Amino acid sequence: MKHSGKASQAALRLITCSGVAVAGLLTVALLAKYLAAFVLGLAGTLVFLWVLFMVFTFYFFRDPEANTPSGKNLVVAPGHGTVDVIDTTTETEFMGGECQRISIFLSVFDVHVQNAPVTGRVAYFKHHPGQYLNAMRTDCADFNENVLIGIEAIEPKGEKIGVRLIAGLIARRIVPWVVENDPVLRGERMSLIQFGSRAHIYLPRQAKIKVKLGDKVVGGETILAAFD
């Protein structure tokens, strides 16, 4: 007869679907049982690794007070790390042309809070999206995400000092604590870069460089340059 057996077929489909669902639930439960046992067996290791991570994270985000020098017309390091570039470059956004550049590489073991190099006003602030190449590359600022902070100094009056904060392979977040028109004091905290990174500082041609390649510098303390 017409449509004969279709009800039975529908019943069979329902039975098959429900059977697959029950089998799936039982499989998930069985896997969960063994997975739970596996995870519990690693509990000690997982807690140990988390404690190590916690200790390293507190160590990485340490924020010591800077013992800022009090002399006149000084420029201090904006970050902690190793000076690996001292050269002349062209920076048109804020400096307006040729200037001196000092680049500081910050490893994962360096303090990653940055400090204002001079007393003045934040006259320029711009975020540049980009890649996350290894910050050990001295040219990474040409490709990586970075933030350029331009400061018009009060001392020495009217001089422009630029600081470029550069993300790295691991450091994927730049956290500025200043915005355009904010006043800053020499040695004052102004930003944070999470994990390994790099900072450029741009100086006028007449600034006298006081560091050399390979020097370890301390943010807010080490004198990078001076003006007559």
C-alpha cells in the first residue's frame, strides 16, 4: 500500500540517531574520565609551572624607583637595556629631519617600564600598527608596531626629544601612560612594553652623546646625552 513502511523507517532513524547520541555521550564520558585522571596526575607539575610563571611575571613587571640625576640640560635613558645603535638618521614625523639616534634593546630580563628622558610636554603622540619581528633586529622599527612620543623640552628649552617604543616578537602590547599635551618630568614613568622590546631615542644634532655601544643603561638614571 502507498507509504507503507515509512513510519517504521522514521522510527528506525530516530532509534539510530538516539543510539549515536548515547554512544557519543558515553565516549565523551569515558574520555573525560581518563583525561581527568591524566590532568590530576600532572597536577603537581602544572602547579609548579604556574608558580614559576607567577614568580617570573612579578619579576618582569618590577618597577624600581629611578634615581634621576639633577644636573642641567641632561637627557636620561628612557628604558633599561643595552645600547646597540648610535647613529645619525632621518626622523620626519616629529624631529623634522636629520637627527641622532640611540637605540636600546630590552631583553626579557630587563625592567620594561619606560621613563621620560627630559622634563617638558608631550607634543606628539602616534601609534603605528605593524608586525612583531624579533626586537634584536636593529631595523625592526621599520616594520613592527610602535608608538612615537615627541617631547618638547623645558630644559634645555625648546629642544625636541623623540622616543619610539617598539614591540617585538614576544612583546605584543605597548601601554603608554601619557597622551599628547601631558607634562612630563625627567625620570618620570611614562609607559610599559610587555616582554622583550626596543626603544629608540632621537636627539638634535648638537646633543653630546655620553654613552657608547654595548653600555648597559638604567631607565630614568643613565645619562645618554647633554646639551651645552
